[in-house]
Amino acid sequence: MRHYDLRNLVKSDYPKLLLVLALAFYVGFIPHASYNYPVHIDEWVHLAFSQAIQKAGSVTFVDPFYGGVTRNLASNLEAGFQLFWSIFQQISGVSWLHIFRFFPSIIFMTTALAVYVVAKREGFGWEAAFFACLIPTSVGILGPAFLVPVAIGLLFIPLSLFVAFNLKGIWTYLVIALFTSFLLLIHAPSAILLVIILGPYILLNIRSNFRHSLGIALALGIPFLVPFPWILDLLLPTAKGLATPQPLPSYVSFPLIINSYGYLPISLCLLGTFLLALKGGVKNLGLVLGLLGTLAMLVSFYAFGYGLYIIYGRGLVYMMLMVSVLAGAGLASVKNLTLPERVTRWLRTPIITQYVGRFLCLVLIAIILWIAIPDRQDTPYYHVIDDYDYQAFVWIKENVGKEYSKAILDPWKATAFTALTGKAVFTRLHASPMPADEAAQKFLSEGCSDTEFLKKNGIAIVYTLGECINPDLDKVRENIYLLKKNN
């Protein structure tokens, strides 16, 4: 009996699923494996804003980088994401650095599990989850290995698909409405992409189950009406952006992303798409058309420049999630492959005839991992600060009083400086250089000698790895200077 139970366990999905979840954790951890701090500049921004929300006890707070300016829901559209983590950190007591280092992998594991749950009902659960683990993370499009809103947004796509596909009734629509509302709070582009992916399923159900289609449509649409008072001023600029062609940065090229995801998974996606379309059914066609709808949006922006860049850039990640699901269907079809009877009679080798599909499946998985894992490991990521900077910033936080509230330093490191010290900065480099960044670099390169510049801009702290020659500055620690109080 024990031998029989063991055979059943080996044949079940659970061992495969555990391996897939381990793979998801590893792939999500690659950018953090040898680095203890947030990696992407956006992660540092979210860390600073989350701490500011925690300190203020409200989503309306003073900008931690520059002071004076007030941030609220209208000027900080990802406040829900930062509010969630500020509450989580306060309740759990987990350090911020551990949250930003380990939770991307935990969330990615959960996303892979959610993909398994929705695809299992269709017959290709662990296969789809396996391909979901291969979604790449890059500096340009972000991805699941960074603690950014799009990483959480990914999780709600398979969850919403499962609810829409398998449940009916008022609670179904309340759950979808709750998911949509949460996405709007943490990352509005994710909510829009959820509509694009679920839209075809709604249309396919209109004739056969109008009430279900209407319920899902209302659950998706009504939450978009709630934030209108806060985003009213953004509607006209957004409409103009939709009507104006926009240039496409080379680092988010559509073909480049497909190459990064892998041509073999893409081929299996094409196979899965064909087979699900051939098989038919509302769910299968919903998945196929959900992918095609996402692709249509991406191609229209890539080819013609019409659309919103933020939807395009983040949409690439969601496109790869849908590709993963359909590639799972393709891999499952290979696994279930059997040889024709006349071939089996000729071979007369039972082990080959019985397991040819599984053998091919293992070969494909091995080839995919052989290509994908080194590619993920070799993906370049920048580091905003190093260990020396971190120790210096922590020292400033613990030893420099509140009367020294504003600093000047390399603009590239300034975002991390505020996140770790809680002090404002003269300028910081984020999306693109500003004139203030040049002024900061000039001041530092000239030996920090311009005291009037410090006084004029209310700067009391200087951090520089270069030489600082100014009698009005006190050197309180290596590379850290404070403006003398008599100035």
C-alpha cells in the first residue's frame, strides 16, 4: 500500500509544483543574491515614500526628498502600494531591507502558484506555472524580481482569471471588484491591463451567459469611477497623450523582450494558442484572445507610437504572463504525446512508446532552463549604493541631529540617502538629469568650496567621496561634513 501511495505521489502535481515554486523563488532572488539593498531606483523611492506614510499616518505627507511639497493621492498614484507596505512593516516588524530583498521572491512564488491554480482546471497547471517562473526582470520594464507595483499586479491576473472562469454569483463580482480596486490603488496600469485581458472573456460570454458577462463588466468598470475626483486633472493630458505618437526607448523594444523571454517558450506558446483555439470553449478562447488583446495594444504602440508608454512598458510583463499560460498548454500537449499504433508495433519497446511525450517534455524543460537560467543570471543590474555608502548613511541617521535637515551628495545616490536617513536632499537623479544635478556635481567637483551655494539652498550636510576644502565645513566623519552653525 505504501509503495502504491508513493507512486501516486510521484505521479501527482505536488512534487513538480514544489520544484516550480523553488525555481520561482530563485529567479526572483537573482538580483538580490549578492546585494543586501533595494536594487532599482524605483524601489528606493517606494521605500522612502512608505516610511513617510508610516511617519505621517496618512497618504498625504510631506515629500521626504525635498520637503515643503505635499504628496497626496492626486500626485502619488501608487500611494496604495506604499500604504500597504508601511502597514505590513509596522505590524510585522520585518526590517525594510529584508522586505525589499526577500519579498519579491515570495510574491513571485505566489504568482506562480496562482498561475498553477487557474491553469490546473484547464489541464496544464504545473506547465504554465513553470513558464511563469521565466518572466524576466530588467531595469527597463521592471518585473517580478523587484518590489514594485507591477510585481504585485501580476499576481492578480491569474487570481482574477480563476474567479471569473470558475465562480458565478454576487460574491464573484465583489471579489473581482475588490481586486480591481486594489490594483487601481497600487498601480492603475495593472488595472487597465486586467480589463484588456478579461475583456474578450466577457464578450465571449454575452450570448451564453449575459448575467455573468454583465457582472464581470460592472465589477471591472465601477472601481474606475471612484478615483475620478483625484485624477480629474489628469484626464485631459492623458487623452492628448493617447492621440499623440510617442517615441519608443530602445531598451523596451518589443523584439528585444521576446528574445529575453526565449524563442522556445514562444514557440510552445504558439502551439498552445493553436491547440486551445482548435479545442474551443469560452475559457480556452478567453485565454487566447486575452493574449491577443494584450499583443494588439503592445504592437500598436511599438509600430505606431499610439498609446501610453506606461501601459506599454508594464504591458510587456503582463504579455509574458499570458504567454506563460499558453506555453504551458503547448508543453502539456507535448507531454501527452503518444506514438501512432503502427509505430509502436514497429518499435516494440514499451518504455519508448509509453513515455515518449514525457521524455520530450523533460528534454524541452532541460533546454529551456539551460538557456534561461544563465540569461537571468547575466542580466545587468545597477547598484545605487555600496556597503560603504550604507554605513555612512546609517551613521548620519543615528548621529546627525534634526537641525541638519538637508544634504548635498552625488544625485545618483541621493534617493537612497533620503530613504535611509529620512533627510531631504538638494537634488536627486531619477528618470533623467536636471539642471540641479549639474549644479550639485559642479559644487562637489570644486571641493565644496562655495559656502554661499550651501546657504542659499539651505544645505547643512555634505557627503562626498572626493576632496572637500572649505573652512566653513566641519568634517565629522570620513566623507561627511556639516556646515558650521555660525554660518
